[in-house]
Amino acid sequence: MDIQAVDRVGMILALFGPHRESVTSTEAADLIGLNRTTTYRYLTSLVNANVLDLRDDRTYVPGPALVQLGAFALGRRDILRLAVDPMQTLARDTEITAVLSLWGSSSPVVAHVEEPPRREIVVSVRVGMQLSTAAAQTGIFHTFMADAPSVARASRQLPSGERERIERLVRETSERGYAAQVSTRGIAVLATPVWDEHGLAASLALLSTRDVLDVHAESVELAALRNAATTISQSLGAED
């Protein structure tokens, strides 16, 4: 096996995330530090293998093989099976959408969503969606999984402005032990870590409008969120 080739493919795939949904051959070459001819050859091979797609505007995006592999990997996680009941209870008791996110190649990915059964109108998010650098869940991973190579690499690849925002979010999350966010559009998120025997396994969050979700430290929603996260963590073998 050509280890260098595997490493280069990994570098190319790591370019994609919420901050970069597509890339040109020239952009990819500049970002990974290879000459343009070599980069183009790798990109072409990945397109031929259905790992990437080449769009009409000559930009490359994740292809069907990569999406299929990602879905399979997520489906194999025990956490998706063990989190369902606690998340259903959390959504029912708080009447707020519960969201479980796992770390992808360069950002959190929504893995499971439970919506409150009694609310006629809910705020929700799609399973499989990559979350942005501004998301509260991103703060959880960058705070509690900062030593992981993929997290460190994702941080290095961010533009300076986004990196500074992540650093502020990490400081706040580290002090609180959870992440809280209210967007300019009035969407509120509370996120907390979920652990297994190895370390951080996921982020569990509540998602609603700021009029419904209280993001303060004393809120009943945060207490319920933490209880659900503890239940899932214990089922995954996390130490108390």
C-alpha cells in the first residue's frame, strides 16, 4: 500500500466540511500543498471511484460512495441505538427538539433527532447535516476532543476569523461545562457532552426558539439535558 497516497487522499477528503462544501482543483492544490497536476490526478481518481463528484461548474463535492460510507459508519455506532429512549424522554418532557451529533471528518454531523410529540410547530434539523463552526455542538467537540487529530486539523484549516470565534466558544464551554447559543435569528441551542469509556462520544443538544428554550445555567431544560446525557454516557460505559 502506498502510504503517501492514502495520506494525500485523507488530506483531500478533510477539505470538505461546513466551511467548504466544494472545492476546485486549484483550490485543493493550494490548500494541501501539492502541485496542481498531482492534485488533479488524485481528484480524477476519486471521481472515477465515486468518492467525489465533479459538478458542471468544475468544482468537486462529496460523492455517493463517501455518503454511503458515512451513513454506514454512523449506523454502526452503539450510541445511536442507546440514545433513542433517553432522547425521546428528553424531547417529551421538555417539549423541545433533542439532537445528537457525532464528529465527522472536520465538523459535527447530526446523527439522530427526536422531536417533541405534543408540539404542533417545532424547530428541527436534518439528520446528516454538517454543523457550522458557529454551532454550540462544535464548541463541545473543540473543547473536549481538542487533542484528536481530526479536530486539531479542522481548527487549523479554518480562516482566522472563524478560528478566533471557535477559541472564544471553547473558552466559554470550558468554563461552563456546556455550550449555549442564541443566534441573531432567535434560534437557541444548549449542548452538552456525552461520554463513553474512551472519552467524548457525542454532543447532545436541545434546539428551539429563544422564547421556548432557556439557555441559562439554572434552567430546567439544561438540567434535563444533562440528565439525559448522563443516562446515555452510563449506558456507553463511561466512568462516573
